[in-house]
Amino acid sequence: MIGIVGAGGHAKVIADIVSCGEREEPIAYFSAGLPPAWAVRAAHYRDNEEQLLDLRASVKGWHVAIGNPAVRKRKLEWLLACGFSVIQAVHERSVRAESSILGEGASVMAGAVINPYAAVGRGCIVNTASSVDHDCRIGPYVNIGPGCRLAGGVRVGELSELGAGVIVIPGMTIGKRCVIGAGAVVIDHIPDHSVAVGVPARVIKRSSN
């Protein structure tokens, strides 16, 4: 049995990915509140963490399918601290170079490409049709939106979010806890805790946390 933490739109995609290789196995869901209508295997649904513990022996691997990076980090690290097995979710129609590194609990969607010697951290989302080029370093719990293009040697810090269609030119660094607006073109380094938008991307807001 495969376990999914989350029951929103991202969880739908992850359920589809893990079902590709687990067609005969049920999926267990965990999310606060009522099970979603699409969670057809709701017999294995749990709505609090205490109930989740009784599935530890029967679920061979869990994936945290929550879009918010901070919440995803909290849930994934709780699972690891409790001794749960955490799995990656990699779509069969994605492409990964053998020399690339993918952290535990990361997800890679259909059409995504991770090129040689790129490293994608724990709990990251590499979304549909995005590309991470050679020698990139993507920190933990980063969201790379659909259709993003990260050129070679790009660095992205922990808990940052890149909106759909973001382009980052070679060698740029995006700091921790940044938000890059959809369609932005990053041609300069972006400091920690920044919100940047536009073509070229400009920092419009900074915070201290």
C-alpha cells in the first residue's frame, strides 16, 4: 500500500503517478477534514496523525502531496521522525539523467527533465514540463512551477517557489524563501526572502522571515 499525505489538487497528480506502478495496491490518504470525492480508496482514509500511526506497518511508503512548501516540510519531517518510509514520486514520462540526484520525498511530474549532475533536494516539486539543467542545485522543499526553465548552474534556496513559466539564465542564485512570479525572467541574483516579478525579474518586496 502507498500512502499520500494531502487531498488537494497536488495529491490528485501524485495519486496518478504512484498508481502507474501500483495498480493492484490500494492507496491510503491522510488529510485533516473529509476525504475528497476523487479519493476512491477512502476505506484507508485517516484524518489525524494519531490514526496515521496505525498504518505504519501496512503502508510501504508515504509521499507528502501538499503544495505549500512550509506545510510540506513540516509533514514530511514528522513522518521521518516517526519512522515512516518516505518515497519519491517520479512520473514515468519524465526524464532524469543517471548522474542527477533526487532527494527523499521529491516529486517529478510528466514531461519534466532533470539533466546531468543536477541535484534536487528533499521534498521538492519539479512540475509538469519544467527543466532543470546541468549542475543546478535546488534546495529542499522548493516548488518549480509548470514550464519553468532553469539553465545550467542555477542555485535555488530552501522553501522558494518559482511560478509557472519562470526562466532563469545560467549561473544565477535565487535565495531562500523567495517567490518568483509566473513568467518572470531571472537575469540577476535574487536575495533571500524576496518576491520578484517581471521581465527582467525585479525584487518588489523583501521580508525578514
